[in-house]
Amino acid sequence: DTAVSQTPKYLVTQMGNDKSIKCEQNLGHDTMYWYKQDSKKFLKIMFSYNNKELIINETVPNRFSPKSPDKAHLNLHINSLELGDSAVYFCASSPGRLAGGETQYFGPGTRLLVL
Amino acid sequence: AQKVTQAQTEISVVEKEDVTLDCVYETRDTTYYLFWYKQPPSGELVFLIRRNSFDEQNEISGRYSWNFQKSTSSFNFTITASQVVDSAVYFCALSEGTSGSRLTFGEGTQLTVNP
């Protein structure tokens, strides 16, 4: 069974479109994350939710909006896509203690290409 | 602010050689956690190890070993008798005890093991 899954795996779209990436975890974790990996492989956190509550919101354009319908799901909506949004987006989860230092388990990634 | 530096961008070795990947970190917290992740060519992020700042014992897991030295703020990773399947990008990451499990990643080291 896949622990952290993301759909779609690949997403090719035109500039200006709106798209969503879905993430689900079956580990029973309380905390979920979105990371962005750019073309140079650099990984940076975007958002984190604990039990449906936003706890980390990095300096990300407000075109990006996370939504957590329940603690097992964290979706990422991107409005008005730009060329610079092309990247691999990773979802991750961890058990959920807020003290820090938890091991995060990552999904397979969604490769987004904006044309 | 927390920072992780992996000075080696790319390393190329021949199979069966030992190789060490360097990781240097910066943090003001006394409680923090260090991680290594592997990203094989297939793209997923695979958790390898987690270490907290109070445990400086070195760890060995099969051909993998980790050397944590607080005096030099380093958390180096050694692969003994490397194999072609070890070819991947390896990331070192840091989470501070006060940052709610936010992972700060290094730039990654591309390891290529040639037959």
C-alpha cells in the first residue's frame, strides 16, 4: 500500500490556467506538507498543515492555496499558472507532534510543466 | 536562521569505492534534528536517517554510516563499497526544535557510481 500518494504524477498545462494537485496519506499522520523542488533540485517548504490547521506558510505567491479537507488529505491549488511554477511538487506527512524534528515521508512527486 | 550546506555538487566514483558525502549545518537552537534523504533517478525522496542533537553516536546501517560531530557542525554520510544502485542525489536536511518540523534542505550531492 502506498503511504503518501499524489495525483497526477505529471501535469502539463498552459500559462494562465488553474490546476490542482492532490495528496493523500494512509499513515494516520496528523501533519502534512508541500515542498517545491526547482530545476536545480533545490527543495523548499511551501506549506504545512496539522490536523487541517495551517501551521507553516512560507513566502509563496497567493496564487498557491493549500486546502485540507481532512487530516489525511492536503491538496494544492495553483491559479494563473506562470512559467516559473514549473517544478516538481512533493507532498509529505509526519506523525504530528508540533515540537519539531519529526521524520517526514514523501510522496512520489508531481512534475508540473507550464508552457 | 537555519542553513544546510552540501559543498559537493557532484561526486563520481567507481563501483566498490568508499565515498563520503559532506554536510555542514547552521542553527542557533540547542535542540535540532538532522536527516539524510536519497533521491534516485526515479525521483522519489527516500528517508535514510534521523539524528537528534543530543545523540552524537555514529550510526551504521549495512554499507551506510553516518558521522555526527557537533564541534564542527557536520553530519557526514559514508557509503562503503559503493554500488551502481547507490547512484542518486543525496540530501542532508535540518529541522530545528522550535520550527514545527520544517525541513531545511541542503543543495544535494549527485553521486554517480560507475561500473
